[in-house]
Amino acid sequence: MPAVRVVEAPLAKFQARISYENYPNAEAISLPNVATEGRTGEVKYAGKDAEDPTLFPPGTLYLTLDKAPPTVMDAKGNIDPADLDVPNKITLHLPGPQSGLIRIAPAIGYHPMMLTDLAPVQGYAPTLSFDRARLKAMRLAGSDDIVGGYEYFFFRTGNRYGKGVLTWANKAGKPIFTYQLYVQKRLEDRNLTVRTGG
């Protein structure tokens, strides 16, 4: 049996857990910083700054949360227990010239973080939203269910490309979002290979 060869592409990897316990006070991620050696990328916004996205520099990935309550199931006002502590909607934002996000549709047998991907040149949108139904499905999925439990996306910020994965869970009824991001260090390079075997 031949030995497995692992080849790492020049991608910067970054992982962050973002709690919205005190929303709208929020953490955000500076994607240009992620690609710079020795910088974490985490940027915190508090108070009015967190509510004013125009203050976020271009290339800052951040999330907004819609806390609208779930609809009732019956005349007594009961709600589905599975809807408890599930946000009504979350939206990822990536502002800036030539910046944005593209959802990677989950598929059985396809793991976007582990396979070779060439990022699209165009089609990026400044926002990407997931509604309550999708968030509930993610919450109920098993930890090994890459189709049901995670959302994958390409992103572009200026002349840099990357891909990421988002998942979430509740801690004491408060949502915590986890990002895992890969950013291409080389400018204008769409090759987002994480590893290959051979």
C-alpha cells in the first residue's frame, strides 16, 4: 500500500467561536488579517459600533441575528420545543469592493473543506442568510453529518479568495457560532486546496 502524501496549500487557517449572548455586541473577523502571519483576525465591536455595520472595514466578516420568536403550534400558544433557543434567521455579511459570499450546497460524499476547490470568479453576494428551518436542521443533525450539520461557503475579499464552514450550537440557551476559514495567501489565486492524498 503506497504511503499517503499530504500536501498543504498556502492557505491561512482560522477558527473562531462567536457567542451572541449579549447581541448585538459582537465579534467579527477581519479576513485580510487572517491571511497575515501573526494576526488572529478577530475584531470586537461593542455598543453602538456593533449596531452600525458601516463602521466595519471592508473585508470584515460578521453575523447579524434575528431574534423573532417562533410561531405558535396551537390556540394555547404552545411552540415546538425544537424551536426553543433557535434564532429566527442569521445573516453572514462580507462588505467591501469585490467582496462577498457564495453558498456551497452540501452534498453526500462531498466535503468542501477537504477536497480541491477552485473558487468562482463571480457571483458573490454581500450577504448569506439561513432561516429558522435550516438552523433547526443544523442543530438537530449529528456531529458527523457534514451535509445536515454544517454550512459551507466560498468568499472573496478584494483580491483574495477563501472558503469556510459555519456551524452553531446552544450554550445555556444562547447561540454560539463556530467558523473555520481558509484564506488563500497569494493574491488573485483561486486554488483552495486544503489537502490531497496520493
